[in-house]
Amino acid sequence: MSDPGNYVGSADRSIGQLVASATAEMSALVHDEIALAKAEVRQDVKRGVIGSIAFVVAGVLVLFSIPVLSFAAAYGIHNLGLGLAWSFLIVGGAFIALGLLLAFLGIRKFKKVKPPEKSIASAKQTAAVLQNAKPHPRASVEAAAIIERSGGSGSSLAKKSVEGGSGVGSGKDEAAAVARSST
């Protein structure tokens, strides 16, 4: 028979082994999620590029067709009995009228553009709230608890900082540093 302690779900493993296993599995999960996201983004970007190229080619083809259609319209008007010069003048005038109409519509739409008032108000409100916010005192409390748990074996500088004594830097900064290094 095999040793039951070798199995992944074994209850005989130490807490350190369980934490190491959980950390490794979380790391693998995060790496797999990142790889999946990269693959999805890569595929979406590829689709977007192909779609953009299709739109550019369509635009170029439409742009090249305008002169051909203009000549066809002018010669069609000429076949109705007007002179060739008048036919081209009518087609050119139609393009100018269409361009002026589109410019007029564009100007009307641009005049309706306003700054994002709700977003600006929200940003100002958030800034006002953040200016009144105070840092959370948890870091120095955690450092004091760590020093107490260690049975007073912390450095004297860290003890002075937590107790309010004078040290090299501010007490909160040093206590937070001790808390980070102890965990």
C-alpha cells in the first residue's frame, strides 16, 4: 500500500505545506487566467484589425467610385438633351449642395456638444471626500500586536516606535515596517 500522506488531500500535512500548496495552486490559477485573458484579447484584436482593414478597403472603393458615378450622371443628363458642359455643371453643383448640407448638419451637432457636467461634478465630489479622508490606523495597531505576540523579542527601535518613544523616523512608519517584515 502507498503512504496516505503523499496524497494532495491528505490531512496529515502541516499548515506550512497546506499554505505552500494553496499558494502554488493560486499562482497557477492566476497565471492560467492571465493566459486566457491574453488569448481572448489577442483574438479580439485580430478580429478588430481585420474589420478595420475591411472598412478601409470599402472606403477606398467608394472613394474611387465617386468620379466614375459622377461621369455616368453627367453623361446620363447629357443623353436627356442638355449640353455636356451643363450636365457636368449640374453634377458638380449637386456635390457642392450635398457638401454644404453635411457641413451645416455637422456644425449644428458640434454646437450641441457640452462638457461632461455630471462626470466633472462627480470628480469634484470624490476629490472633496478624499481630501477629508484620514489614513487608517490599522498598521500601527497590527505592529503592536505582532510585537506582543512575539513575546517582546522585537527590536528596541520598533518597541519605542510603537510605544511612542523617539526613534529615527516616525513611529507609525517604523511600526508599519516592522509589521510588514514580521509577517
